Amino acid sequence: MPNWFRLTKAVLVAGSLMASAAHAEETVTWWDFLSGGDGVRMKQLISDFNAAHQGKIKIDATTLEWGTPFYAKVQTSAAVGEAPDIMTYHASRIPLAVKQGILQEITADHWKTMGLSQSDYAPATWDAVTSDGKQYAVPLDTHPIVLYYNKDLLKKAGVLGDDGKPKGMDSRENFTATLKALKEAGVKFPLGSVTADGNFMFRTIYSFMGQQDGELMTDGEFLAGDNAKKLENALSVLADWTKEGLQSTYTDYPATVALFTSGEAAMMINGVWEVPTMTDLAKNGKLFDWGAVELPVIFDHPSTYADSHSFAIPANKGKEMSPEKRAAVLEVMSWISKNSLFWATAGHIPAYGPVTNSAEYKAMEPNATYSSLTTNMIFDPKTPLAGIAGPIFDVMSNFFVPTLNGEMEPAEAVEEIKAGLEDL
């Protein structure tokens, strides 16, 4: 065989191998903390993504335990270069992650490559993934708390409006009157609340603080100025409802859902993630006529606590991400964001504006009804001490439970909370 033929053949084989390598399927290692209905829906989205990108990009997904275990594993793994290529992350945890140095910035070039921009997101949602003027995650949704209600019980008590929503949503006095009317109509618990879990009740209490323009932290100081009084006001409302028998007491999360779905509680404050529970029960003929709306305006104006599931890229120590891998990761975040209408069936409000502005989303109930609250959202204060499973939650939780269940006065609780926060 002539040498020139061998050389030509070698060149052709090498070129073929290079072409194959250039078009090899890129595997993206993914971690999330999504279980239940969230998990089912995200697994479907991942499957749809893989099908749409067959031979090009494949997501290899792992689901880990929600909360502290997830974030602890991310921190230790990133420190030794063994974190995934992409992960789900709560926006409220970003300040701590930035301080720890475990997140990569999502740069202007990245946003351009993904075909996403600031104008696609609600201001509060965009700000929630921003730290010191830089973005560290791509928001997937906002998941606030809402007011679920039993239309049948409200109608029977004469407190269901002609618009199909609860009456008295405009003030403390009027909403309390609605609760009392339900009580007088024989409803065991006009309102079901997770009063045995202070971490969860933080959401309601912080919402009521926000309705007074209250802040937990101002210029690095906890409950400065009149913010302590605003926290006391928020606690007082809930404590008064308990004293008057209008709210369930020492109720944990599963029991709260059970009280509502059984008809023992006419209304319930809970996260939008319980929408699939209601939808599935109703579909099987096991639930009453129900709805979900933004929280009542107890104080000055609408305000609802929210957090955001987002996508983040770990800063793997000593492990540089290849251009091909980064392109694949950006495609994952872009594609799922733009195809997040299905994610809305989990009850969440998609963060990507073109989805929530679509006719398909506007026809989705009760999501479309409560999605108006995105203009009134408040997120956790921007401090490494805040966020899901963070120290602020733990300190405040210790005093929320006795206060909401009539064992501690709101003013005393606020004093203890302020001292505990300052110790942080």
C-alpha cells in the first residue's frame, strides 16, 4: 500500500473522529430537590428535553433531599470539584451561596445566548437572583402562598361574592367578619393555618409585614425603627384569630391540608404547590368546588411572600467547564424556561413572562387568578442568614408557634425575636 494512501487514510480517519467528537452527545449532570408533584413534573420536562435534543444533549438527573441536606451537599461538593453541571436553587439562598463562592455568575453573554433578558421577568423575581449587580441564577418560577377556599361552604355562609371569590378581602375588619360568619354557620375552622410550624408561618407573617411596608432587615440591622411594631401587628392579627376560634391551633402541615380537603376548614393559607393536590382530588370527584386567590389585604396594600425555584451553575473548584458543556447547560436553562407552561400545572407561577402572558396560561385556573400577585411579591431580605432552612427562619420559628397558639403575647415574642436575631 503506497505511503500516500496510508497518509490520506489516516487523515480521513482522524478527521472523521474529530467530527464525531465535535458532534458527540453532551451529558449534563443535574441535581434537584424536587419531590412529590414537583418531582413528577420536572422529570417529565427532563424527559421532554432529552427527546427534543436526542444525540446532542442529555440531562442525567439526580434528586436529593430538600432543604439543609441539599445545600450542605452542594457546598461540600463544589469545594472539591464534584458538584453537578446545573442544579435547582432557591433564590432566597443566593446571598449565602455568593458569600460561600459556590455559584458562577450568569453573565450578559450567557443571557444573550439563552435568548432571555431582564425584561422577561417581574422586577422582584429578577432582583431575587441578583447580588451586587450580578445575576447568579435563572428564575424558573415564583411560588408564593395563597388563600385556598371552599366555595360551597362560603356560599352557604353568605360570604362568597358574585365573582366567585371570598368576601371581605379588602381589610382586616372585613376578612375577620368573613371568618366569623363561617364560624356562625357551623364551620369548625374558618381558616386552616400551619400553626405548629413557625418556619412555614414565616411566610404569612412576613406577607402581613410587607402589607405595612415592613422589613426584617434595614441597612444590616434587624427590625430597625418601626419594623418591630409592624411584626407585632402581624402577629397580633393571627393571635387574635386563634383566640376567637377562627383559626386552627397547633396544626402541622399534613393536618392543615387534611382539614381543608375534608371540609373542616373553609379556607387555608398554603403554598401554590398544593394546587395539584386539589386538582387531582377534584378530577376524581373527591373534592368540593374550590378556588385560590391572593392573600387578603389585612393592612395597607397587597403583599405576598414568595421564593423562586431557579437554575444555578456551581463553581466547581479546580474544574473548568468546557465551552461545549457550558453551551449545553445554557440550552437546558433556556429550553426549560421557555417550555415552563407544563411546570405551571404544579401550581407555580412561571417566571418567564412570555409564558405567563400566553393565552394558554391565562386559561389555566386557579393559576391565572392568583398570578396577579407577582406585582406585589416580597422576597427574603438579602443576607446570608436568610433563605430556606436559614438561621433567620429558625430563630423566629421558636416564638411564632407559642404566639400563634395563645401562649405568648405578640409584644413579648417580638422582643425575644429581636434579641435572637441580633445574636446572629
